[in-house]
Amino acid sequence: MNNIYNYIWKEEHWLPENYTWKDFATQNNAPTGMDLVYPIFPVAVSLIFLRSFVERYYLKPLGKRWGVGRTKLNKFSDSGWRFICYCSLWTFGFLVLVQKPWFSNSHYFWKDFPLQGIDNDVWWYYTLVVGYYWSLVINQFSEGRRKDFWMMFAHHVITLSLLCFSWMINITRIGSMFNLIHDIADVPLEEISKDTKIFL
């Protein structure tokens, strides 16, 4: 097992010539695996409690007012919560990333790689996004089993893997832009289409 781990994380697979993983340790503001581990649990748990509050006191009453039937009320509040989160995360991500040089010029994705460091605002963006996806994974097991359970579970795990992987090998510039595009695409593809079906 150790040989497989060492082979996967071989420096020549991920880093330019003459760089080692030890170079990350000496760099200021270098992302480490623990940076994403410690804050994720509090963020995920906070989002789970916030979701419960928003669904109970705002989204379900709103659905009733709009004439959503009892059988579709949970689906409506679930879609409403995701819509709020995707829009909020995208807005925060946009405000953070629009100031970065790589937002408008992709050549900056690789400038100074792998010793780029990570800005505090990008760290917060990653933390919130990864915490949000962990909250979705946890919520899937506490809710009733749905038809798309495994498809959504795979979607969340793949998204988390891409985000954490980009963090671990310090390609957070690409990872943050990937997530910005991913979140805004989820609004029309998932949430609006689901909510349209509820009212039909």
C-alpha cells in the first residue's frame, strides 16, 4: 500500500523539474491538507443547522403560499436551499476572483507554480465551498432516499475530490475558477429545472 501511495504522489508526476514537496513547507501561505480539514467540520455543521432553519421558517412557508402541494414541499425547500447557496457562493467567489489577475488572463494560472501561495480570501472561498459540499453529503444520508441518490452522491464526491486535489497540489487558481463556473452552471441546470417541475 505504501508503494502505491509513493507512486501516486511522486514529485515528477505533479511538480515541475527541480521542485519537491518539501519546497511547499518552506513557502509562506502554502496550502496544506490540514488547512482544509480543521475548518470544514464547523462550516459543514453550521450549514446543516442554517439549512434546517431556513427551510423550516422561510422556504416551506413560501412554498405553501405559492401553492406547492404537501408531496412536493420538501423538494421545493431543498431546491430553494441549494439555489440560495449556489447563488451566494458564486457571488462571493466572483467578488473574490474578479480582483485576481488570473480571472481575466489564464497565463497567471501557472505563473510562479508551484510556489504561488494562497490569499486569505481564496482560502475562505475554498473553505466555504468544501464545507457546503460536505454538508450536502451528510444531508443525503439523513434525508429519505431519493431516485437520484447515487448520482448526486457521485457528483458531490467528485466535486470534493477535484477541489481537495487542486488544493493539495497547489493549483488553487485553476480550482477556484473551476468552482466559480461549476456553481453558476448548477443554478440553471439543477435548481431552476427542478423547481419548474414542481409547479407543473
